[in-house]
Amino acid sequence: MSKLHKHLPHTFIIFDTEYTSWEGSMKRNWSGKNEFRELVQISAIKVKKYNNTIIIKKKLNLYVKPRINPILSQYFMDLTNIQQHVIENEGHRFKDAMKIFYRFCKNREGVKFPIFSYGNDYDVIKENLKLNSVSKKSKFYKWGKHFYDIRDIFKNYVDVDKYSSGTLYSAFGIKPKGKMSVHNAMWDSISLFLSLRYIVEGGSNNSNL
């Protein structure tokens, strides 16, 4: 067991998001006409410490219907493998998706778990709160203090600038058994979990996923 295990919360959330994009939108920081980072996918896993390791207790995968740009770009669909029909058939309205995600991230007594993402995706959530005219008095704004950048942990072990959430596992030589789908928020969350577990266990390449 590593020293990191002792410092981790007993229960916490790892999550990732995917949001609308177009060819070159990242390079121009979504400054093109009608370009906004509207959420399309929110995926999260509830993680608990167990003996000398960490385990996944529950998973959540939500698709969100963009309001301003409801038609996904071909670039986005090719990048994430999330297709238009999936959003139309399984997508939630943004406010409904936030309510589900919020419930997932707290216990029955209402205690909110710490929430980690690669680069702190709460910034994207906050943008979407504004895009969807959610009141600044909303609990979703106050919720921001529970979000953390998990790179602050990983930067002690790897050069985090060389990896994304979905490719981080490769920095540790981990060989996942399941299907990998970089730029899919659920896989990217699992990649972060596998990497964190590798460190917690002191360096085991067995993914068991």
C-alpha cells in the first residue's frame, strides 16, 4: 500500500465530460461563430477505499442534449463515437442531467463526496450553467468547491501535460482487458481510476476491467 492510499478520501468521485466541438475549435478556444462547450456526456464512477486498494462501487453515464447546437458535428461524432441518434434517444435536458449527477455525488445523508477530474471539468459545468440560464443562487454553483483537479495527484508521478484523461493509463504501462475508447467520458474516467489504483497498489499492471 502506498502513502497515497492513506490520504485519499474514503469515498470519492472520478468523472469526465465530453462537450460540443468542431474541427479546430480547441485551437481557437471555441471562439468561432456559435461555438460553445455544451455538455454532451457526463460519466462518473464512485470509488471507495477497500483494504489496501480502491474499488469501483457504482457507475453513472449520462448523455445530454445540447440546446444551442442540438446537431452534433461530424468531427465530434468521429472523435467520441457518440452518434446523433444516441443523444436524441437517450439524452437528458441539461438541468435534469445535473440533478441526476448531483444525487450520484452525495450520500443518503446529503454529504457531498469530493469530485476529481483531469483538469477540473467543473469549469465546463459552470459554463453550461450560464448557457442554460441557471440562477447563480443555485446549489450547482455552490457545489463547485467540492471539485478538484486530479492532475495534482498524478503530477508527482508522470508529466501530466503529455497525457489526456483517456490516455493516462498508458503512462503506467497498464494493459486494460476491456475495450478502450479515448474521448468517451466513461472510458476516460476508468483510465483515471486504473492509473490511480496502480499508484495506490504500488505498481500492479493488472487492470481487472
